[in-house]
Amino acid sequence: MGIRIHKSIGYALTDVIYDEDNWTVENDGRFDPDGWMMLDCEESEERYTMAGFKKHIEALLPVNKKDHNHGEHFELYLLLQLMDAGNVKELYSYIIYDMEFGAGNVLMLIPPGNNDWVRYDDIIDYYDPANRENDGGITESIIPIDRPIWPYESYNNLKTMPPTALTGVQQQFYNTVKYRGLEKYTDQQAVAEILGLDTPAEFETHIAPVIPLALVEMLKYVKMFKDERTIYELRPIIYGYWG
């Protein structure tokens, strides 16, 4: 079949510490020794299965199905419906890491069920300037996204763990300030406090796009990270590589 260009949108770490000589990321202390990234492909796929993930989700939902419609459960309930309908692929489809052909520093993660967030061998991508090498060839690309990915269009305040979602009013306020520029406001401390921040400096560091709950639970299930806080270091990007 040969190698082709891969392009995806999702949530990523772009600072993975990797050892290309030994094909390992064990020097990156964020990864769980018993988790997906520390096992070879065959072992990870045998240990962490879609059937196991489904049981993990079912255990999180309330026994009374009427309670599934509550905000904290609804996203997982929708995921379970996709699973029952056969519209969720195997877990490896949503965990993209290719040290050999891709960028070894990039771990791309996609909320399960969003099958159209990945494409392969699309003619447009071969001519996208983001993937053009200086010699006329094709190289990997990392394009940061400065806003949440639809339909997960909300933000978190990272000062708490787990993070606290901004209210609707806070989100509208944040977007207004963000696109006008915080530096244009005379009382930046007041702006920060409205968003639940302690200082204006936290405007850039402590407000981030929400990580979809389905992805959060997938990463917990596959024991991706030692510390749950690492999940909230993920940021939206568009990632392309030739492999």
C-alpha cells in the first residue's frame, strides 16, 4: 500500500520526550509504566480493548437511566449509544503516535466516536503548504488551534482539579477579552477575577479548551498518564505526517 499522508485534528502533547535509538518514551516521566504508551502495540491492544472501555463507561453511569440526561453523564451516555450502534472504532484509532514516520514529540488523542477527525491519503493534504518540505517533499506539520474544537466549544479553569468549566457568561466574557486583547483593558485584575483567576498572568496559562469527557475517561482506562493533571496539558492541534 505504501506510505501516504495522515492528517488529524484532536488534543495533543507536543513535547513528548522520546528516545528514537531505543524506540521508547520511558524517559518521559508523565507516562504510566503499566499504560498504553509503555507497552508494545500488540500488548496494549490486548490489554486495553473497546469491550473493556465500554464496561468502564457503563460503571460510571448511574443505575437509573433517567439520570443519564444530567449534564455530568450525558456525554458518556451518548458515547455508549455510539458503541451499541457499532460506530466507535478500536482504541488505537484514537491514539496516534508514530515515532518512526511522524513527529516523535507529538502524541495526538481523539475523543472516541469522532471518526471523521482523521483522514488518510487526501489529495488536498499533499498540496497543503503546512506539509511541504523545502526540497519539494512532504513533512509533518503541527498547527495549534487557539479555540475549542466543535462540538466541545467550552473552556476550563485549570486552577482546580478536575478543572472547572467556565459558565456561559464567563465564556462569553473570556472570548471577548481574548480577541480584543487583555492588554487593552485598564483593570486587568478585575477581568481576571471575573474568570475565577488570581492574577492577570493566569489569563494565558489557566484558561484552556475543555478536554471532552469521553477522551478523559479513555485516557484513564488505558492508564496513559501517572497523574490525571497531565490530561489537561493537552491542547487542540491539527497534525499531519507522512507514514
